[in-house]
Amino acid sequence: MTETRISRRFAAVAAEGRPALVTFVMGGDPDHETGLAILKALPGAGADVIEVGMPFSDPMADGPAIQAAGKRALDAGATLAKTLALVADFRRTDADTPIVLMGYYNPIYIYGPERFLTDAQSAGVDGLIVVDLPPEADDELCIPALARGLNFIRLATPTTDDRRLPTVLANTSGFVYYVSITGITGAAKPDATKVAEAVGRIKRHTALPVAVGFGVRDAVSAREIGRNADGVVVGSAIVQAMAATLVEGRPTAATVPAVTALVADLAAGVRAARG
């Protein structure tokens, strides 16, 4: 596959001798305008790659914080079309930061897969994580996405053994997202030793960067996980920091600063991971 913003960014941070900080925010949470302001503020705070959640009413793998974020976004009128518009608005002032859409296949299926890929590419999306599309369904979205130059990022978990791993990795591009715990997002703290072993095992099967997520909450855990991973993914903690500033579900003057302060702290953690 040709070079993408994602591959360039991981190469750049590797050249700096550190892991990438991958941040997750829910598209349109708590509303479209504030969501856009947060999105635009993330790179300056230290985010290297941004995952934008596609709000969905029935998320299987999301913990309470991200479920609540999706509901807030939907209640504020978020749609898949508006999430794509959010990315397009972001791209008007940032041509470099990779954007990955993360979510479930149902909204994409309803939108229309071909139309979705066309609009995602036009908006400036770089990659997709669709957690409920297994490799056996690659013809559905993965292969067409790759043909358009979009990275298709697959999840590997503690239960993905060496027999299954080559199937998972076959059409994966951009990076591999290693889910450090068994369960939902934000549920537990990952074991850094076990994560290091898992990252090493995955790297025996692929040259792609391996980013680790689920359970990373602060600079300390980001630094621990970042010692062995090529990227550290943080979602629930960022969403919770934002949610703590809301009054009756609405943003306040503290909303964007709360997110940028936490992301800056996390960025310091990943930058100290190999110091």
C-alpha cells in the first residue's frame, strides 16, 4: 500500500525514539461545535493520531464512558454525515494529523458502504477501525477501503492466538490496535509486562506499528505501556475528563481546556517512555 498520513506519522515519531499518542474522541460530543473545537485543539496538546468515534446507539465493546459519549452526541443530533463533516472542517486547518474513524458497521451499512468510502476519502479520513467486521467479511468494506488508499486497522486481543493472528493481519494496514485487556473499554488497568509480551508476539508476525489501548488513563500508564508499544491509545479517560466539565450535558468554559490538559499530560508520558 502507498504511504499514508498514518504511516508517515508513525515513522516520524519512531525517528524521534518514542511511541505515538493516539487519542479518541466521540464525534459530535457533547455537540458539533464543541466537538470540532476539541478536535482542532488535540494536535497542539500533543496528539499524534486522532480516532473519531462514529456515534451508534448499540455499541458492543464500549464501556460506560464511551457509551455515554455516543448517547450525548446522538442526543445533540450527531449522524454519520455530520461526523464526516466534522473531519472535513478539521482538515481545513490541519493537513497533517491522521484521522481514523472508529465504530461499528451498522451506520456505515445504512449510509451505504461505497458512498461512505467516497465521502470519507473526500472529507480527509485516513483510516477505519470497524470493530464488528471480522476478517472473513473483508470483501464488505476492508478491501474496497484499501483500494481507495484508506488504512484498515484491525484489533488484536489477548485471545488472538498465533493461529488466528495471520488471518487478522492479512489485510490490516496503518497500524495494529492491540486491545490490552479482555472486556470493554475503560474497564481495567493493563498489565505492562503482559502487554510487552503480546506486542513482541504480534511483531513477529508483522512489520506494522502496534498501538496499545484500553485501560490507559494517565501519564504514568502511558509511559509504562509506551516503553514497548509503537503507540498508546487513550479514549475513556479523555471522554471522562470532558464529561466532568459538562453542566446538564452542555459544555462549559472548562470543557476544551480539560481535554487539552489531560492530553498534554499523556503526551509528556509517552515522550518520557524511552527516556
